[in-house]
Amino acid sequence: MGGDDGLVRDDTAWWALDRLHGTDVPADESGAYLHDDEQLRARLAELRKRRTV
């Protein structure tokens, strides 16, 4: 396809999408998730670090 479709195709964006994929998946019937708040905060901090490089 030609032209600018407005989609982001940089490595950092793909890294972030890969890390966010599945963050809301339940671990079990208790209501807990596979990834807790601490893990999400760490991923956000890493994303911010990657964006400033």
C-alpha cells in the first residue's frame, strides 16, 4: 500500500503493544489479573525511558 496511513511503525511502539497485550487477562475466578499494578507501573516507566532515548 502506498502513502502515509497514519500508523506508527517504530520499535518502541511495537515493544509497548507487546507488553500491553494481555494485561487485562484474568488469572482465575478470584478477579485477579495475570499482571499486577506494580508490573504495569514498571512497564510504563520502561516505555517512558525508551521514548526519551
